[in-house]
Amino acid sequence: CLAQWSSRLFWWLWSECSPLPIPNREVKPHIADDTALVCGKVGRRQFFIESIPERGALFFCLVLNDAHFCLVVMEVLFCLVVIVVFIFCHNKEIISFHIRYYYMNMKNVKYNGKDVGLFTLSNGNGIVVEITNFGARIVSLSLLDREGRCCDVVQGFDNLEDYFPENHSSDFGAVIGRYANRLAGGRITVDGVEYQLPQNNGPNCLHGGPLGWQYSVYDVVDASRQRLVLLMSSPDGDNGFPGTVLVNVTYTLDDDNCLRIDYHAVTDRATVINMTNHSYWNLNGDLGSSILNHFLQIDADLFTPINDVSIPLGEHRLVAGTPMDFRMAKAVGRDIDADYEQLLLGSGYDHNWVLNKPRGLEHPAAVLRSPLTGLTLEVYTDAPGVQVYTGNFLDGVVGKGGTKYQRRSAICLETQQYPDSPNHNWPESTGRLTPDRPFQSTTMFRFKSNT
């Protein structure tokens, strides 16, 4: 209806206001040797358009004998315009994704002399994952919500250079190592030898130090539509850690909407290891919005309480009867500001949950859901713990499309060994890597769009 009345209005204005010369008699269409004349009558006035010269073969002349045919043509064209505009407005994330992808790949980006690129995984269900070999980071993960809108659900930046430490000291989407999370006092003891590590988080060593693996450029071993294999060598003494470690990270996107990350590491001498992915998730369809409305469920009866510098006390504490209880799904924001010592120490949730056993890849360790979009993220892992961080220290850094990432605008679900494991006696989480025992761990992120 809109198309019909708009086209009628257009043609009425044309007939009344056309600047084209109006012949004083009925002009019959004809084909000359080199020119075709198209003429017609609209309302009370006539018009004619001189076409391009005919060159060679039979010239086709479309004759508009009356206004009715013109209206039909205009209605069809107008409908096509409306459809294109609707697709752009409804799925502008798709448009911006392609613009960002080609912009990033057109640039010759290097870090410490090594090429930094952007690689895309996709499946037949509309999920598209962008990964860079700089820190093996997930740059974006786009999928359709229950309304068919395209949503990017991980925070990050528009330019690869923005991930470089001289521009932003961030862990957005990165694979963390050599030891994710905190090590007390920046010290570890391996086979009786004490090593002093960088102290980049108060007195502690956080995420492998100020230049951890999140700032390393991985070599690309294999890249296909649904699989990306990355390789990196961490030398002996890297950030103070002993032993040379060869790391393999494999991303696989399957047709069941599952993004699988396989971590594998080997060493030539005893050292410590803890690898995780540090994506900042927001399932609301707006990366700057609060995640306090997200519903979270964690399959854990215990967590590891922390001291005033976020180092585990060494005990496992029951979640029952505390704000740490996520055994049944609840809104992240329901208890986050409760007057509870552990929440005050972490400025919100920034704790490790001890996942229930037996732990495998058959049952989700955690489930995150946004009521706004119906998007659900299920986390599967064989790791013993998951660190839940609610973006308590996001400070308004400007990310994709100029969006400001304010406090608690994202949540991290870091599957891992427990924090500070090498300095504790936890049989299920030692954080130890030796030549005869390679490190192997798998985490899977499965996405669903609830109707």
C-alpha cells in the first residue's frame, strides 16, 4: 500500500512539475536509425525521453503508453528499495561485520615484525566468528537472535592495532598464558627452585605478566572455513617462567553452533601452565549494555574464597546460603551488591568455582542467557574450575563502533586450573607441566536462540 500510494504521488508530481519539454501534439513512438524516442502521457501532460543511440542489433524500445504501466514499475522499484532498507536496518550488524572484516584484512598489520591477520569461521546456521592470530583472540562472534537480528556477543575493537599493548592493555577475547589468573606474590616454586615473576596486579602476577601470551603473534598452521590451528613457542625465561613451551590452539566451529577450543602444550622442562579464553560476553545485542540482567547457572557446589588481593585462601567453601550460589539459574545482578565479604573483596563476582565431578564435555559447566534476545551460551569444559568475572573494572574504554564498555557491561567465563594452584596442594588442579605429561584441555561454547 505504501509503495502504491508513494509511486502515485511521485507520478502526479512528475506530471505537474516536470521540466521536460511538452510537445503540442500526440507523439507516436518510433525507432529511428540511431535514436529511439519513448513517449507517453501522464495525467494531463505528456513527456518524452530520448534514449541511447542504437548500436548494431535490434534496438528494444519500451513504450509507456499510459500511466498505469509506469505506476506498476514504480511500485516494484519502491518495494525493492524498502526491502533493501529493511535488511540494512534490521541486520546492520551484518553490514558492519563485513565492513570491519575487509577493512582489517586490507591493512598490512605487523607486530614485532610478524604478520597479524584476521580469520573467519562460519557455519550454515549464520554464526560467524572472527579470530586474529594476535593473542589467538576472538575478535567477534555474530549470530541471529530470536527476532532474526544479527548480534555480536563479544566485546573488542574495530582495528587490530587497538589490541596492541601500547594502545590498550586488555585481554579482550585472548588466549591467556603462561599462567592465567593470579600467582601470589609473583612467585612460584618448581622442583625446589623459586622463580620471581613480574608483579603486574598489586603484589601478584596476573595472566602471565604484563606481556603474557595475549600479546604474542601465533603462527597459522591451518585455516579453513570451520577450523583454525595456531602455534606459538614461548621461550625459556619468558616473563620469568622456566622452560620452553610449545603451544597449540585449535578453534573449530561445527554445524551444531558450537565453538570448540582445544589447548595443547608441551615443554622441555618442568614449569607451570594455565590456559583459558578471556572473551567478554554480552548477549543483549548491545555490547555497551549491562549484563546484570543475564541469567547464570553454574554446576558447582563449592568455590575458592579469596583474600584482600584476590588470592585463594586455600579452602573450598560451600556456595549454599550465599550470594555465590548459582546452582539454579538467577540474574547476575540479583545478589552482586549484597553485603557479603567475598563480593566486597572482588568488587563483585571475580571468583573461581570448583566444578562438580565427574567433569566432562557431556554436561554444561555453566549456562548464560539474555532475556532480551533469547540468546543462550552453554559452556562445556574438562577443566576443574571456572572463573566468573563480571567486568567490575571496565572503565569506559571505547570499543567497536564507538561503544563505551562501562563497568559490568560484560561477563567472562574463564575455564581453567584454579588461581595460584602451584602454591597450593590441590590434587585436581596442580597447574604443573612436565616433559612427560603434556597439557591438554578443551572448552566448548554452544549457542542457542530461544524462541
